[in-house]
Amino acid sequence: MISFFRLFIKFIIFTNLFFCLTYENKLEKKFIPYEQIEQIEIESINPTNLIQLQKDTKIRKGIVTYYYADELIRKKIQWKNKEDYEIQLKGNAVIIHEKTKIFAPFIVIDPENNAKIKGKITVIEEEQGISLTAIDGEYSRSEEKIRIANQPYMQLRTGNDTILVVTNEITRDIAKGEIIFKEYIKMFGNDWTLFGDESIYYDKTKTFVVPNYPVILGKDIYLSGEKILYESNQQKIVIDNEPIVFLNITNSHIEDNTKKKNKTPKEHKKELMTIHASTIEYVLKKDERKGIIKGNVKMESETKKIYGEEFLIYGNELEKLESKQKVSIEDRKENFYLESNYMLYDLKERKLYLKNRPRIFIYNDDSKQNIKEELYADVIERDFKNEITIAKGRVWFKRGNEIAEAEYALIDDKKEIMQLTGNPKLKRNDTEIQCKRIDVYKDKIELQKEIEINIY
């Protein structure tokens, strides 16, 4: 079941990333960078080709609208069983509705001041850093809405980055300060992609609200939840209901055998880690990636489990986890447990750093009632890649009625040995033995070069 699930996740990631690349190639010829779009001001327009209208809409009073084009044509038409006039804007046509600007090659305005827009349409919202583009659209002055369709997309400037959003249809509600994306949304960041259903962007908070379990994909990361908020001004996502994260983490390093005859480098093995929590916040700014995971946090992979209340996250692909609160770790592969009040875990390098008197312990059996062995130190460092653990400062180890103390301990999982050095001493009942080194094996403890024996 687990293997099938992993294959399914990999298939989803591959197919969606393939779609992203294909769609971006299709858009390449018609995509216009935001800064290249003409910013028309009323003062610069030829007044002979300008129409100004100040009139109430169904939503608000006294709204000012401007119509402009290279050529204005007033044409008689039949409108609701009577003669009336439409206005045709030909060549560089522009509608300015308050701070919203609509650009198109040809616009037809009916007697009720609603417009049919032909050819490529671009809608500019300068204060929001937004442009909306499509092949054609409609403008309703009375409803204060713009609807664009036929390959619509949105460009959103966030600092030095530009986010591209594609969808089936876009409706701009000027009065409410909202942009509605119909049917689906695909949002492309510099190295991430968001997929979701019908969504809304709010001007006031500069936030996208994407419901119905959307997904964010990166190189080695998958995030989802019941709802994702994307705060564009901070380039931050917030998932505060049923968040889940999938990470591909390195399981072992590459062994370079290229110098050996008929040998090729071994590939990175990958391990899937899932993260569940109450809330996840993550800033998506490239080279400034950081965030927080909090509330009953549970991380689980094939070889380990990590529990805690709050973790800080760093790196482009959630590469580092840090907690300044109590953390519990279970190493399933080596069958031991760690507890600490501080943790720094480098997922990329597969290294764990614990301080503030962390503890390692092993249970007698699966019932987890009695502890077989335990070790305390000021600092514990775990190298999962090389399967080595180092304990530093006031090292204290207990197995049965034997207690060992030292300044330094090295645990080598492959050799199945722990070596204690730095003024080590071993207590057995009423006897204390000082030596150069203590070697701890699974079934015995050996002393190297005994110096002094004290009997109490």
C-alpha cells in the first residue's frame, strides 16, 4: 500500500510538472512582462478622442469612467426594440474605471455603457501590481465587473518576482476589490507551482484564497491542506486546517566509484517524509525561504518519527528544521529514542544537532515499559548518513547496574560499539574504575588501560 502511494505521488508530480512546462511554452509568444505594458494617464490623452462619464452604478454613486481610442465612432443600432447608439473605440482602445485600466484593439460600448471587447485584452491594476490578459472579454459598468476568457492569465508582481496565474475564466469585481478564478487555478512561482479549484484574490489583503485541498509542488516537496492562503505581499503561504507536507529526503550519500573499472556512481536514494500539524506558514521568496510548523507536529518516514509542538523551517526545499521546545525522536532503524529541548535537523545533509542535556535511550522490549539503556550529554550530534552519533560534555550512560561517565562518546552503528573518552570512569555497584577508554558493546563493557580502582 505504501509503495503504491509513493508511486501515485511521483506520478502526480511528474504529470503536473510536465503540464507546467508545456503551458509556459504555449504562453511564451504572447506573454508580456508587466513593466512593458503601456501606462496611460488621462493628462496625456488627446481630449478630442476622449469621453468622460460620471454616473452612478448599481453598486456605488458618482463613478467616473473614461473612454479613449485612436478613432471614435457613434453608430445607430436597434436596442431593446428602439433606435439607440453604440460607441466603437477603434485602435489603442482604453477604458479607465477609477484606477482600473482596460486596453484592447477594439471595444464596442452599448447604450447602457457595457462593453464587448474584441482582440487581446489587458487589464491593469497598478496599485496591486496586477495585469490580466486574455483574447476577449466583457465590461459591465453598471455591475463594475470585467470578465475575460479564452486563454486568460494573470501576472502579479511580488517584489522582484512575477507570479503567473492561469485559469479558465477571470472575473474582476472592481467595487468589491476581488478577482475570481473560475473552475481551476494554476499558479507558477520561480521554482514552485500551486494547483487548485475556483479561487479568489482579495485586494485589501493581497491574498489568494484557494479552497478544496489545493497542492503546492516544488523540486522535492509537496504541500496541501483543506485551504491554502497565499499572501502575495509577503510571498507567504498559510495552511491552518489539515496541513500535510511530503518531503523527499536523502537516505544515503553518493558513493563515487567512477575511478573503479566498470563502475558508475551510485544514485541518491530517497526517503519520503510526511509532516502533519495544526498550522504551516512558509515564505516562498527565493533564497529567503523560511516558515513555521506548529501545533501537535508529527513527522514520519520509513526510518524515523519526530514529535513536537513547534518547528522553524529554512531552505528552498524545507532543508532545515529547528525547534526550541521539547522534541521526541524515534529511530526505527537502530531502535533507539532521543529527547531534547532543542533540535536542529539538516534534512539535506542528514545531520541532527541536540543540546540542553538531550537524552538517548533504548527500551527492553516493544511494550516500552522498562528502559534498557540511556545516555545524557550536554550536546548530541547524529549523522544519519554515516550512522554515527557523538555525545559531548558531561556524558552519562547507564545499563543495568553499570554507570559510565565521560566527556565524550562516539557511537558507531555499523561497528556496533560506543567508545567513551575524556576522563572516563565506570561504576559497578560499589566499585568505581577510572581508565583511558570505555568500549560499550551490545552484550558487554570493556575497559581499556585501567588507571585506578576505588571501592566504596
